[in-house]
Amino acid sequence: MLRYALKRLISLVISLAVASVVIFTVIEVAPGDPASFMLGVNAQPDTLAALRAELGLDVSRGQRYLNWVGGMLVGDFGTSYTYRTPVSQMIADRLWVSLPLALYALILSTLIAFPAGLYAAARRGRPGDLAVMGATQLGIAVPNFWFAMMLVLIFAIDLPWFNAGGFAGWDEGLWTGLHSLTLPALALALPQGAILARVMRSSLLDIMGEDFMRTARAKGLSRRQALWRHGVRNALIPVLTIIGLQFSFLLAGSIIIEQVFYLPGLGRLMFQAISARDLIVVESVVMLLVFAVVSVNFLVDLAYAAVDPRLRNRI
Amino acid sequence: MSRSLILGAVLSCLVLLAALVSFVWTPHEYAALNIPDKLQSPSAQHWFGTDHFGRDIFSMIMVGARTSIAVALVAVGIGMILGVPLGLAAAAYKGSWLDEGIMRGNDLVFAFPSLIIAILITAVFGAGAINAIIAIGIFNIPVFARITRGAALSLWEREFILAARVSGKGAARISAEHILPNVANLLIVQGTIQFSLGILAEAGLSYVGLGAQPPTPSWGRMLADAQTMVSFAPHLALIPGLAIVVTVLGLNLLGDGLRDWLDPRIRVART
Amino acid sequence: MIRQTLRTFGSVLALSVGFLTTQAFAKSDITIAMQLEPPHLDPTSAAAQAIDSVVYTNVFEGLTRFMGDGSIVPGLADSWEISDDGTVYTFRLRDGVTFHDGTSMDAEDVKFSLDRATADDSANAQKSLFDGIETVEVIDPLTVRITLSEPNGNFLFNLAWGDAVIVAPETIGDIKTNPVGTGAYTFGEWVQGDSITLNRNPDYWGDQPALETATFKFIADPSAAFAAMMAEDVDVFDNFPAPENLPQFEADPRFQVLVGSTEGETILSTNNRQAPFDDIRVRQALAHAIDRQAIIDGAMFGYGTPIGTHFAPHHPAYVDLTGQSAYDPDKARALLAEAGFADGFETTLHLPPPSYARRGGEIIAAQLAEVGITAEIINVEWAQWLESVFKGKDFGLTIVSHTEPMDIGIYARPDYYFQYESTDFQALMDLLNTTNAPDERAKLMAEAQRLIATDYVNGYLFQLAKLGVAKAGVQGLWENAPTAAIDLTQISWSE
């Protein structure tokens, strides 16, 4: 197990190293100079040169890459070109919106998926199952930004139950914060919940075909009792994997939803930074998201291997 | 044949038909502006109404289907053409440095948040249909590589492959002659799923302005254009949204139906 | 804040209580939304207009200042004398003005600010405003003498810009995140990505303004802007990004709509040195191929004034030359045929992010297609636009609103991105710069407008409208935008 973990860890580090080179190269190739963006059309050449020097843009690309990676290793993400504040601080601030949003969406999606999946599995082939499966098909097919537009139209404009967007900050209280994240979380959760419900159902159905479930039924438990006592726990493993993978997906996927609801999260930060050519912010945000995905995959792999030793020999 | 297969086939064909017919006929010239007639509700003249430039929405939806299908189809093509051989090679040389390299490369691509990378790609090389195809296509490669490798690995253990080996056939030839035909069903099913995901991805990219550029209509951009007008012209947002839903729903049902029909045992990864 | 918390419960009871509390605390705060967030808060080292919108006249003041009608009035300078030859300005500063940190504002600060702006390593985005300043001398704590190398009819106007505000040497270090000025409002808090709060300055030298606090909220997305305004999350939207929504606000008694003018001449900039646009017949054909009214109706939903030259219609010296480039596709086709492009040609149309450009560009591309010109639309971010269009001059056509006031002088710069080179025009501008008599100046300006219209330098589209939306009770908002500013000192709530 330890050897396996070590092997996965090495490949994680290599992945991150390659990712950092790719990200840096792609972003540095992009046309557009942060200094001339900040100073606008009437900037004079000497002014531009002064600003470029101040921003540290006058050193070579290779040196900038080393500075960036070296800084990240000790937790220093550098200083934003436009905001002039530490990038780590900016990212931390935005994470306080994006992370709770992703978590909230994950909880909502699980709350939708579990009962729906259980219900459908228990009524396999009957109208209830068909209805749930039809609904999840629809849920998967709906683009989340379009669903978000419809939610705003109905629950913020026609019915004034929610704010159309914005985030007042957690200082205003937990309830206020959650309230302003509800519509965005719902928009994010619907397609994920639909996928999760299908996974839940099919994994329950697989379990029901297993011997120990037949034994349970033979012992006189009803189909529903057997499902509850033995099925759910065993069906959870694939479901938890999907949840793990969905979390990093939700974190990255909130980028468009944050635009729709003008939430000051990581996605908004990235769009702003791209248009201002605040390269160091873009690089760091993307790197952070890659890191999140890679480490979640790593943890999922480890968890799998812990549950099922046979997997350790694969790769 | 299941109900979902039939329903999925009908919906998919409907969209495909609209896209094909748009090459020869649309009720109105799709790019023609007619500003005095802007923002009309659906009527006998304009079946789906007109947009903010007075263009006929029905015609734009038809041509938009073309855009969506073209982008998603080519992106799936890229994924298959590059991913399937990689997967076959990885399975053929299981455990070798080649296998290791391909699988690590897969993990690396999977580790990138696809939407964000697509945004970066289009920011660097410019927004447009071609770059959208590339951005979506890149992320299809590891999907096909992984699923091909997985299916091929189990085939390599089977007797008929052993027989072929004994008769002196090389790994490449076995992969092409014996493995590939046996994973084809799986690839068709996965291809349908990736196709529907591609439609959604194209819609998302063009919604943030990074897909096909005007005057080429695209559903995602129609939604983006409609966003400020939903409160007084909801049909602008409803119709393109429903077009996406119908297409994706149709393809998903088709994929599920095909899977059950072709081989009830195979499992398809849905990322 | 109380209202916000209560609203979340959503009950009628809570809402009615909230209603009562707002009445009781009677409107001494305001939330003003704007589309862009400032990158930082130093107006003297960036071009971003969002900085000026927040801090100009509120936190920072200059020697002179703009009023809402575009006039220039004394700011921190009480009065001034100009020498007969127009090269020496002696400013008398207001007495008893302090910065927000308690230190006094005196002649040394003025000298510091102007020297900083003109220094070699200055990061001022509008450094040319200060061209010609030879010396800044401190005569006594309240008197400053500025000597120019040659007379400059625009000097007092230049000093009113946000790029020329007075800053203090003691606090310059962290001006970008904690601005300390002399204005009626002090910097409160900045929640990055969301809002900036300003508080009333009790020690302000002038009249105390009506509002105690003001919050600037940043809402980039036009549909979010509509929703936020409709839900009354914000009280004012400074420059509303979606003209298509204005009729709904106009029809709603809770809101008022303020339609004014900006200094933005929106033009179809043409690369005058790139073939085929180096042929005046082709440029004239472009001008006749464009239906301005269709663009204003389609892209701006009717808001905007057609222009026929690069000059603001609300300026007294404006000449209406729209007739000279009236919509006439047949004439455009004939001109193209004459220039050897009977079958049209292909070019590029670079469009920056604002909707006037993106929507206007789609319409123009369709109109050009009517006369046989294929314009490939390329949507770009501003940073890309600056790099490839403005600096690289790698474009055929582009749409931009030139928002700086009185900027016809850019046509005298042959290396400016549209690359118009006319010695006649340059001579005209030289003459204008040294002319002080108002009617003489007006005559020269009219001549300049005619010259660029006759040379069909660019396609002149419309003057960008300023579209403000506010709750019905808000008073004192600027209707026009002579410069980017939200002057809080004038704003109050009616009963």
C-alpha cells in the first residue's frame, strides 16, 4: 500500500510540474501587455517602461517562470499586476465564495440524488422509476447557465424571493450568505444531481443482484428493507467516488455560473484577470484548480486501493 | 429496441434533418438584418419570432444546429482518431513505458479543468469555431484512449486473441483486425455520449463568446445575446435553450438505447 | 444591511418592518452600481475610468474641476492669475484644506503632485496633459506658480482631469489600496470583486454633503445589472450597460432614467495606410454604405446622436456633417467600382468588448456585405485590441468610442492607430493650440471637423449616450459625462 501511494504521489508531482510549464507557456504566449492595458491609449513609451520595470515584467520569461514556481512552493503566489495585492490573498478571498458554493451545490446535488436514486431503484421498471429516470435525462441535458437564467427570471425577477446575484460577504451572517448562494448552487447542482441519481440507481441495482442481497431477501427481509440495511452502504463506494470527482468539477465549473450571478469567486477573478492580462493571477488560479483536480484524483485512487487491494497492482 | 432508443433516434434525426435542410432552405435568410421588425413574438410570418436585429429565429436555430453538430462531431472525431490508437497501443504493450506514458498523459489532460483551458486556448489563439473544436477535441482524446484500453485489455486475455498470437500476428495487426472490431460497439456508444457533451460544451463556449463568431449563428451565443432581453422577450432565451435540451436529450437517449441494444453488458463512462 | 437581512426571511411581516426601518433611518446612504471594478484607486497612474468614477471629486480633488455641465470651476485653487503672454499661471490655494490623515494641503503638495506626474519615471497615463510645464514653484504655503514653455489654451481644462489631482507625499506609498485625498469622502472599505465604500469626511473644507456613506458595487454583467436594479439591490446604476432594458425602467414609477451624452465619439476606425483604405474613394464608399440610424436603433436601441465628424454634438463649435456621408448603398457600390473593387474585397473588423462595438459590428458587417465588402468579425479583449490594433496597427476596420473630451487633436498624429496623415490638418491644430480668442477657436475647430469629414478618415457613427438609471428619489446625478465621475457631493434623496 505504501509503495502504491508513493508511486501515485510521484506521478502527482510530475503531473503538477508538467502542468505548470504548460500553463505558463500558454498564458505567456497570449498577446496583450498588462502594462499597456493599465495605462491605456495615451501612455508614453517611457511611462510604459517605468511601469513594466515596477511590475517585474522586464526580466526574462525563464526567470519569471522560476520566480513563479519557486514562490508557489513556499506559498507565495506573487503580486497581482493590476490590484497590487498578494495573489494568495486574492485567491483566499475568492475561495471563500467559490468553495462554499461548490460545497453547497454538492450537498444540494446529493440531496436530490439520494432519494431519487433510491426511489427509482426500489421501483425498478415501474412508472415511478421511469419518471425519475426521465427527469434525470432532462436534468443532464439542460445547460446549467441556461437553467441559471431561467431561475433568475422566475425567482428573482417575477417572484422577488431571491437576489438576482451578488454576494454580501459572510460578515452579513451565515443565513444571508447562504441565501445569496442558493440560486447559483441550485443551477450548478441540477445536472450533477441528475448524474449522481443515475449512478446511485445503477449501483444499487448492481448490488441487488449480488449474493448477499439474495441471502438477505431469503432471510425474509422485504425488498425495501434489504435495500436499506445492506444495499445502500455497499452502493456508496461508486457514489462517493463520483461525488469526489464532482467536487473539483463544481469548483472549476462555477466559472460561468459566477458570471451569471456576479459572484466574486474564482471564476470571476479569472475572467477579470484574463481581460486585464493580469497573467500571474490567471496562472495561479489555473494552477490551483489543476492542483485541486489532481489531488482529488489522488485521494480517490488511494481510497479505492484501501478498499480493494487488487487495484494496487494495476498501474 | 427500447423506447429510449426510438425516442432518442427520433429527436436526434429531427435535429440532424434541420441542420441538413438548412443548407438548401431556411424560411428566411438567416443573416438578413431587419431592424424595424426586431423582437417580434412568434407568428405565422416568423415561426419562432425575430431577434434583436430582426433576424428570423427559426432560420437561425436551423443553421445553429449545423454549427453545433459540426463542432461536436469534429471534436468527437479528433478524440477517436487520436484516442483509439493510443488506447489500443497502451493495451497491446500493457505495463511498458508506452502504456505508462499514455496513461500518465491521459491523467494530465484529465487534471486540467476543461472549460478553463478552453477559455485559455481561445484567449490565446482567438475565439472561433476551429479553436472551440480543438479545445473540446483535446479533452475527448483521453476519454477514448482510456475506454479503448480498458476494453482491449480484457480482450487480450481471450482465447481467440491468443490463437491469433500463436499464428504469428503482430500486436498492431491483432489490434486492428481483432481488437478494434470488438470495441467498435463500445466506441459508438461512448461517441454518442461525447457528442452530446460536445454540444453542451460548444453551447457553453459560445455563451461566453468563445465559440463560432458572428454572423454564423450558434445557440450559445443566441442565449448570451438574449440574456438582457429575457424579461420582455422570453422567447429569445427559451427557444435556443430548448434546442440545446432537445438535442442533448435525444443524443443521450440514443446513446443509452444503443448501449442496451448493442450489448447490455458494456459500461460507458460518463464524465 | 438591516433591510437585507430581513428580506431574506421573505415574509410579508419582515418586509413591512424593513420598510419602516428604512423610513426611520431616512436615506443617508446610497448604493451605486457600475460595470467595471477599478484595478486600484490611484487616478494618477492608470487609464481605467472606473478609478475616476469612484474617487474623482469624492476622495481626490484637483486645482480645478469639472462640473456636470462640462464647465471648469475652481477646485483646490481658490483663484488664479494668468500672465499676459499666457505662460505663467499663479494659483491661490484654499485656506484650511486638510488631507484625510489630518495633514494640511499646501503649495508643497501641489508641487509634489505635478512634479510626480511630469517626472521621467512617472506612471501617469495622460502625461501629455502636463506637456509644456517648465517649473512649478512654491511662492508661499498657499501660492503656487506654474511656468509653461508656451501658451496653452487648455491648461485649466487639463488640470481638471482626474489624472491631475493633488496627492500627498506622506501617503503616496499605499495610494493604490488606501487613497488619502482632500475630498468630501474618505476611503472606507474595499471588498475586492464586490464593492468599495466611502464615508463622509467631517473635516471637509466645503459644504457637508447630504450622504453619509456611499457604496460602489461592481456588476459587470448587463443582465445581472438589470436584475440588481429591478430588485432594488442598488439605488443607482451609473452607466447602464443594456439600453434594451431602459423602456422597462421608464415604465416603472419606482425608477427614473437619465439620458445624457458622453464625450464618446463612436467611430468605425479605418486603417488609412492599409490597402484598399488608402484610397479615399474606398473610404467614402464605406461612409455611404453605413446606415447610422439602423446602428443606433439596432445596437443602442435608439439611444445616441448620429455624428458626421469626430466632434461632440453638444459642443457649441459642432458642425453637423452627417449629410456628407448619408446612407446611399448605390453610391457606395459605384465608388467601389470606380476604385477597382466592383466585386468588393475582404477585410477584418476588430471588435472590443463593449456592446456598442460587438452589436454595432454585426450590423456594420451586414451593411458592408450589402455593397460587396466582406468584413470578417474578430472579437478581441481590450488588452489584445491595444496590442494588435492600437500598437500593432494590424487591422482593417475597428469600432471604438473615443471617450476623451475634445480629442480631435489625435488626427494630427500620423502614427496614431488609424494613421491619417495630413499636413493641412496638422497646421490647423498648431494654429488652434496657440489661439486663445473663443470665436477664432470655434472657426478653426469647424474647419478641422470639415477637413476630416471630407477626407473620410473614419466612418463616423454616433455620440455614445450616457444612460443612467436610478431610484425615483435620487437627486443631483450628473446627466452627462464630461469626464468619468460620480460626484457624490451633489447627490441626495428627496422626501
